[in-house]
Amino acid sequence: MASKPAKKNPRLASGRKRVRQDTKLNAANTSLRSKYRTAVKKVEKAVLTGDKAKATELFAAAQSVLDTIADKGIFHKNKAARDKSRLSAKVKALAAA
């Protein structure tokens, strides 16, 4: 099993700075992406358990997270809109049932 070749360090100071910035940004984006997915999963879990009040409450919180992350460009705005729409439909179906 061949491993990836080790990355070479940039020689220029601007390149080294870019690497430092990319590392920080990557960590921040990873954290936000995780937050997004967790928010969606929480709503879906509440819907599966049939807890209408909790699902509605979590959906309101999830909407805020989804919008924020779409605005930052971590996920495309259409993906966020699609996810919100699907979650909303699930919560509404739960309320109707």
C-alpha cells in the first residue's frame, strides 16, 4: 500500500503564509460543515421519534445554521435551500399526522 508522497514546503514567504492560512480556514470550514450536518440530523431524529414540538424547535434552530453556512459559501445556497425545504416538509407532515 503506497502512501501519498510528502508535500514539499513552499520556499517563498507568501507561500508559507498561504499554507498557514489554508490550514486555519480548512479547520474552520470543517467545523462549520459538521455543525450543519449535525443540525440536519437532529431535526430528522426528532421527526423519526414523532416529537412534533421538539422537531419544530430544532428546525427553527437548524434554519439559522443552514442560512449562515450557505452565506459563508461552505455549502451552495441551493443545497441549503433544498435541505431546508425537505426538513420543513418532514416537520409539516409530522404536524399533520
